[in-house]
Amino acid sequence: MQFSDVLKTRVSTRSFLKDPVPEEDIRRILDAALYAPVGMHRFETLHLSVVRDKDILERIRLCAVKASGDANADPLHGAPVLIVVSSSDTGTVGALNVSCLVENMLLAATDLGLGNLYVRGVIADAAKDAALVSDLKVPQGFLPMASVAVGTAAEKIVPRKTPKNDVTKTSYV
Ligand SMILES: Cc1cc2nc3c(=O)[nH]c(=O)nc-3n(C[C@H](O)[C@H](O)[C@H](O)COP(=O)(O)O)c2cc1C
């Protein structure tokens, strides 16, 4: 896909099919994360967890159930794969780094024709569950900060003709 088409085709998917994501696609998405800019080259402050285990995905979902009180809460929307990004820097630069990795992965998944979603809310809840964080194999001293849900979109992804955002203004000085 042309880069400009990738940008226009990246949209949040909130309904995924259960189909597994090919190993090679996961590898390419992870690879894209590693091309992201990281402040002061501090790549060692970042960690990726690829979650495919259905029980762990369910435990993450249950964090949202607990936080919201809604038994049907499903922040992963049935995605078969969640890539959690953790950082040992929980400050502003750490969060910005995490977001760079996430965006690269969203774009890579889009390029591969996969549905994808930036998922942060439930990760903040999951990060409070020490047993769950341990089962994600997050190293000591790292905090899960955001994630990317990936899978086959239940509905066809239609590229945008114009940006969704006509609110953000630009100043030329
Ligand atoms: C920092 C950040 C956190 C987000 N967290 C969530 C989230 O927890 N759950 C969710 O469904 N979408 C989340 N999103 C996706 C946004 O809601 C979405 O990108 C926005 O509504 C624009 O829609 P689009 O992605 O289709 O262009 C997040 C996006 C960003 C950048």
C-alpha cells in the first residue's frame, strides 16, 4: 500500500473476528514498533508483550468489567491478539515513546490489511493487577501503558477521503 493510503485506511476497528493473526504478520507489526523514534535512544525502557492466550485476554477484559461495573464490557472487541507496550519510564517522555511504538504498529497492521485499535483505558486498569502484569511477562520496574489490538476486522475497512478531524487548527508563524 502507498504510505498515503495507509494513513487514510488506518481507522479504529471495534469489531474483530476470532481468526488467528498469522505469525509472520505479528512479526512485521512488532518489527514496525522497533523502527519508532525513542527519546534519547532509550530503547531499553520499552517492552512488548504479545498476548494471544485466551485466558489472559479474558482477564484483561475482566479488568474493564471490574472498573466499569458493566459485565459486558469488552474493550478489546474480540481481538485475538493484543500487543501491550510497557515502559520503565512512566513520565511524559515514556508515554510519548510508547505512543510512537503504538502508532507504528497501527500503521503496519493497516498495511497488512488487519483491523487494529489503540487500547489504553483497560491497560491502565490491568496495570494495577500485579498477577496479571507478571503473567504478561512484563519485566520488573516496567508498567503496561498502552496496547494495540489486532485481528481481522468484522467489517470492511473503508479508507477515508478526508481527515476525520476538522477540529484541530494549525497556526503558521
Ligand atoms: C492515547 C490514545 C488512547 C486511546 N485509547 C483508546 C481506548 O482505550 N479504547 C478505544 O476504543 N480507543 C482508544 N483510542 C482510539 C481513539 O478513540 C481513536 O483513535 C479516535 O476516536 C479517532 O478514531 P480513528 O482511530 O478511527 O481515527 C485511543 C487513542 C489514543 C491516541
